[in-house]
Amino acid sequence: MMAVFGTANAAKSTKDVPFTSDYVLKTYAAAITQGNLKGFEKILDNNVIFTSTRGENVIKIKQEDFLKNLKANEGIKQDCTTTTTLVTETLENTVYELDVKYADYTSANFITMVGTDETGWKIIRVNTTIK
């Protein structure tokens, strides 16, 4: 399944409603491509892992460093398009590939989420590679 969507306005959530995987994906995409950080930290698991794969090297990025970089770029809309592909979906976890296409390259973000009845879906891992 492949979908293309705009990320300017991530879905609205209410305090008591568990996050859907669609809401989490749109919120993540809005943060990294549009600088819209509203609700972003709430979609992350406390132990989220960010990695960047460059060739054979895998670089682990601390959550606080990832957030610091996003906050430094808050409100900046990037000149890019996004494409989302559902990689796998079970009752316990879901993996999406979010491709962010710029003029010269594409950044592939593999986003792994887990779900609970109380909070809904949360991101537990993001691995980014350049295509």
C-alpha cells in the first residue's frame, strides 16, 4: 500500500483518545518536513531510538539531540515531497517507510511503532538512510 499525503497539518488529537498510527505518522512527517512540533514529543516512546545509516556505518542519535535539532528548525518548511509505504502491520507493531524527496536526494525514514490500549501508537525506533 502506498500513499502520498500533505504534512502541513498533522491530525488533531484529544487528550483522552489513544493515538492512531496514522496520526503518529503524520505528526512525525510534519515535524521533520514542516517544522511543526505540535504534539511531537507525545508520539515518542520514552526509550525511542534514532539511527542514521551511512554506508556501512550506523550512527545512534540521542533523543535529546534529535529534539534539539528539530527545535532549531521549528517553523521551517522544507522544499520536499513525502511518500509513505506501509512495510508491515500487526496488532503489536507497525513499520512505515517515509521517503522525503529533496531535489538531489531522498531520505528514507523507517519508522517502527508499538501500540497499547492506553496511549495508542508510539514511535520506538526511526532509522534514516539516504537513497
